[in-house]
Amino acid sequence: TGAQQSATVANPVSGASPDLLPHFQLEPEDVYIVKNKAVSLACRATPATQIYFKCNGEWVHQSDHITQHSTDRGTGLPVMEVRIEVTRQQVEKIFGLEEYWCQCVAWSSSGTTKSQKAFVRIAYLRKNFEQEPTAREVSIEQGIVLPCRPPEGIPPAEVEWLRNEELVDPALDANVYVTPEHSLVLRQARLADTANYTCVAKNIVARRRSASAAITVYVNGGWSTWTQWSGCSTSCGRGWQKRSRTCTNPTPLNGGAFCEGQNVQKTACTTLCPVDGAWSEWSKWSVCGAECTHWRSRECSEPAPRNGGQECRGPELDTRNCTSELCSHAAGGAEDVALYVGLVAVAVCLVLLLLVGVLVYCRKKGGLDADVADSSILTAGFQPVSIKPSKADNPSLLTIQPDLSTATMTYQGSLCPRQDGPAKLQLPNGHLLSPLGAGRHTLHHSSPAAEGADFVARLSTQSYFRSLPRGTTNMAYGTFNFLGGRLMIPNTGISLLIPPDAIPRGKIYEVYLTLHKQEEVRLPLAGCQTLLSPIVSCGPPGVLLTRPAILAMGHCGVRVGVSCGGCPCPECISAWVPQDVLQLGAEPCTELYYCQLEAQACYVFTEQLGRFALVGESLSMAASKRLKLVLFAPAACPSLEYNIRVYCLSDTQDVLKEVIQLEKQLGGQLIGAPRVLHFKDSYHNLRLSIHDMPSSLWKSKLLASYQEIPFYHIWSGLQPFLHCTFTLERLSPSTCELACKIWVWQVEGDGQSFTVNFNIAKDTRFSDWLVPDSEVGAPALVGPSAFKIPFLIRQKIISSLDPPGTRGADWRTLAQKLNLDSHLSFFASKPSPTAMILNLWEARHFPNGNLSQLAAAVAEVGKQDGALFAVSEAEC
């Protein structure tokens, strides 16, 4: 080949100019081989007699050249163009050299000329990025840098960015630019920059996409300015006023932090009360004047009007004739007039003394009977009225013998006659206790317990039935008359006490008590309000009672205070506030509803049946709710995977009952006793994590270090129970023992630790503590069996303590002994304060109340009045 090339070069083409060196009009350029496609290199020179390619220092064979001759029209000189093809195999054979190159060599009669070197490279682009962008959450106006290092490739890959699959063009957005290292920079994050970002690398071989990186631009909440202080809540005396602000400056977005601090501030205020003027006593009559008249005066000074109060009405001066219009004889009869005045004065004094004596005698007669003061006799008398037939040897025993097969109840028996002397307390013949004769008396009254199907069938015909839950699982119902009774929903802590004479005589009511699920009722919660209790309906709605019934239900609030209030509609949402934030005054409550809050229960006095729930409003960061934390796990584990479910419940019995029923359906078993956690109003979420698990036997399938329940899901109370599941995997099917710890804590708050240690193969029954003893029994109790205090003893206490007693021996002292003196104003607003106290005692202590303690409290009240006497044991 070399000889042929030399011969060819020695015989140049005729006609070539002997005076010119060839120059190149076209030189070979760098090319890339894509896959297995050959590439073409070309060069063109004039004047040239021969052109050959030389690649990596070796001449290319003449047969591999494609030659084309032509003549330059401008100069008439010959033009030669040569083209070769280079394959991938040729390039790959050059092993050990840095690169594969080719160049042209052109000849003329004057000499040779070489072209530039053209490099031939095999193009490629790797699949994996050296660095990909990662998801980030950034605050608004914060700078963002998304790095991207494209895959290795020849030629080097070009990089472009996509935002939600649309090309990012820095030329159109001054807030964006791409660095020489291919990183995407956002100078200031905007809400519009929240998107998925993708880095794209491409060259002549392929186009590669990185994993998308989600950029979330969040906005932390900011407080608005405080509103103006509201007017004082009372128009007279001490009250409160408040101001508020909202977390809207700006509103938190995309998971931004909620504003820290309180959104409501309250302060005490005092408004001067207007005082109306009142007259003082009349002065003495003046001496009879010459015109036969005398006069007297009074002043508007007891008290004098102030703070806008009204002036006294009526005359300030009073005059009258002093001689019975016999003015002409007035002078001569002055001595007779004095005599008449003296006689009248003596008569008035005698009448006053007589009235005082009568009042003292009545007061001694109306004192509290000593059979109430004697604790031993009272305790013996505090036995429920017997429902057994009367014995022959005791005909004076009052018995109640119900006939459940008919619509009537027959009472037979008599009250033994009283043999007390004048100093004994006489039982009043009021409407609450009508003495029965020795004969038979029939009281029309329906069956004390209705069949569920019949009751629901009758209830379904009413318009309000659509708002009640279906089924009778969480419903109690019964038929009641003036004797009253009690409804209870088992295992929920919810009961309704209907006291005696709450239903007018001659009327019979079918009353129901039902528990709603939170998803069935939409509560009008706003701001920081939270649901603290179950939602309970009692009805029929709109029924007015003559005495307040007492609805008892649990709540999960902490640091509660006393609230007196109601609403004008039957479906009432009672208000709750923390005691350390708002102290309500001692004004009497005149609404249809009154609520007494205790540590774990509330008692609603209501004269109108309807729908009730306890809603709290957090006014400071000190408020908190009680959560009950319960662990369940499957009773059997046929596979290697095992789940532990941690429930976060509102600490009320009804929610625990619902979770237990759910877990029984799922085949779960209880792990240990529940724990109580105080969940603070701090806007921080609840976190749960699992620790101290033997790694040689178990492993957790949880990817994160903890699970989290959002604050508002718990604080609203509209989701009564939430749960997290910890999925574990045992490394051997023979592993049956599990020992670990589960931590539950609120961010920046206190936490609880569960030590879990149990046998998977052992079936654990639900413990007895899940069914409190106080809740076991019939859901409906009618008449005397529904009350701990016997009817006759109750009437004695009421008739003795309702009237004001000497040295305070009345219902007020009894309220103080029972720690109910904070409700004196409410009790005083009712016709019988003592009945209200006893009703509340019944609601709080049924069925396990200690009658001895109540008897001792009543006895201490009786000891304060020395005029009380004992009742003989011969009384009924």
C-alpha cells in the first residue's frame, strides 16, 4: 500500500499549477459515533493533485476514499474533495490511546498541506445522576438552591429544569437562574414556587430525568392586631370584657406554624350600679297649729339616688287636720285630745306584744324534728321503700305492689296515725306526700319498662326521630309519672334523674335518653372551642318539667370552673371556661339550664328536655384535656407481621365503651391498663414512638422515627378516638414474647411511657375494670326504687329545712356540709332549695351513695337548733 501511495504521489495530475501550495476549502470536523452508526469525514482542497486521510498516524487505504474532482469557476484551478467513513469498531480497536483522530494531507506540484485534526469519539450518557435534587420545605421569601449533577456522558450533557413538567426559563423569570454547576436557584421563594421540580440531562444519545423534588413554600401564621375591648359583660357590678385577634396576618399556609400565644384576652371590669332613691321614715307629727293642722316630712336619703338612679316618687311633706275639723273647739279640748292619743298608743303596744308571742310559738312548732337530727334513727330510716307484700304482723307498713300485666299500679296499705304531742313535727299534707287511707287506692300508670321494638315504633312516628341515632344500643327509655325515676345508658356514665313531682300529677311521659356519635351531629364550634363531653339527647324535646331534671355525663376537661348559663332553644350547647381565666359571679341563675362542673363529670339541671353537650373554650395555655391512652394487639398472630394499635381517647366512659366494642369485632386483646395524659392547648402535635425492642427477635417496619397526630384532630374533640398502628415483624415464627416500650408525648410537653411485655399466644380477656360497678343494672328505674333516700324521709327533710331556721339550721347549712355552698344562689331561686340539694346528691351518689354520711350531715344541721326534738320509734 505504501508503494502504491508513493507512486501515486509521484505522478501528479496534469494541468495543476506548479507554483501554488494546496489550501483547504473544507476540513474534517470532530464527530461522535452514536450507537453503531458510522460517521463520515470530508475535506476539499485546491489546487490539489492528491488528497489522502491519515488516522492516528496511519494512512487510510486508497480504496476507502471516495474522491470527487471539479474545477473552481473563479480561478479555473482543479478542486479535489475526498470523503471516508469511520466505524465504531475502528475507534474501539485503538486501545490505550486517548482519542481517535483523523486529518487530510493534500499534494500539489509545489508541496503538501495538512488539515486540522478531527477527533472521532463514541457518544454515550450514563443512566444515574451523580446528584439529584431533594424535596424541601422552606419559608416564604427564603432562598432555595436545588443541586443537580447530571450523569457522565460524551458529549457532556446539557441540563434544563422543569417545574410541574413545564420548562423553567431564567430569561422570563428574574427570580430564577441556573448556575454553571447546573443548580437551580430561586432567589426568594414565592407561593407560586410550590411545585415538583425535575432536572433533565440530555445529549445526542439520550435524555435522562432525575427524581422529582417537591418544594413546599409555607407561610407561618401571624397575629392580627387586637380588636377593641368589648363592653363589660354586666351592666351593673363586676364582670369581664375581652378582646381577640386572629391568626390571619398572614394565615398559615402549606403546613406553616400556627400563631403561638392566646387569641383571646379577658380582664375584669366594674360598672357602677344605678341606685334608686328611697324615702326615709316619716318624722313625728308636728304640734297642732292654729289652723287645726299638723304635718310630718321625710327625705329621699335611704339611700340617696346615685349613678343615674331614679328619684323617690311621692310627696315629701304630709299634712292633715288634727281636730277632726272641729277647729272652733280645738283650744278648749286640748286635754281630751291628749287622752285619746295615749289610749291609742297603749292599744298599739298590746297588739304588737301579742303578735311577737304568736311568732315565737310558731317558730318553736316549725323547728326540725329530732328524728332527722338523730343520725342513728335517720340511718335506720334511710331504707328503700319495700316492694314486697306487706306482712300480717305489720299492717302499718306502706307497701307498693305493682301489677306489670296491666296499665295500672295498685298501692295497698296505710300510714300509721301519729301520736306526737304538740312539740312534735307534723308531716305536711302537701302534693308530694298524700297520706293514703286503709283501703285500696289505684294510680293509673303504664308499665315501668317498655319493649324496645314497641318504643322505637312509637318514637318513629315523631318528627324529631330523624335526628336520633338508629337502634337501641346506646338508648334507655321508660314511662314515668309524678313519682319520677332514672334512666341510665350502661357503661357510659350518662344518666337522667327525674325527681318526684317533676312530671305533673295525672300526666304520663315516655322519656328516652340516647347517646349520639360525633359524626351524627354537627356542632357549631368556633375559635378555640372544643368538645369535652358526649352529645346526649333526652326527650321528647320541648317537654317542660315542673322541677329540674338532672342530666349526668362525664367530661375530659382539666381545670374546669363553675358555669351558670343556658340557651333559649331545646338543643342546648352549654358553655365551659377554665376557672383560672373567668370567675362567674354569684348572681342567681334564672335560665332553664344550670350546670355544675366537677373534676370528671358535669350535672345539668334542666326544666326542658333536649340535646346537650359540654363545649369548652380555651382562654389560656393552661387549659388542657384528659386523654386516655389504650393499647390493643391481635389475640392471635398467624403470620410474621404483628400490629400494635395505640388509641388516643377522650377520657370519658362512652368513648372507651365504643373502642372496646370495636376491638372485640377486630379480635384484639388489651395490653395493660390505660394511661391518662393531659393534652395541653399549645398547638403542638402528639407524637408516638416505639423503643427497646429486642433487635434479634423483632424489627419495626416504621420508616420514620415516630408517628404524629395533628393537634387540631385531637383538640376539637369531634373525633373521639384516634389511633396509630406500629407494624412489627418477628424474625422467627417461634417468637411469642414481645417486650418493648411505647412513648407518647406532646411536642414540648410531658409524656407517658408504656412498658409492653406480653405473650402473643395468650388470649387476654377484657378486664373487669372496663365495666364500672356503678353502671351495672337496669337502664330504667321507675318510682321509689330509683332513689336512695326513702320518700317519707325525703319529705321530712324538705319540710324541715326549707323554712329559714334559727342560727342557720336550714338548707344553707346542709349545702355547706355537702360542699355545695357555691350554688346557694341557684338553690335559692327554686321553690324548694332542699329538694334541689337532695336531687343533686341522688344524681352524684346513685347507686353506691353512703346514706350514713348524708344522715350525719343532716344531724349536724339539727344540732344547731336546740328546739329540735326526737321522733319516737313507733312512727312509720
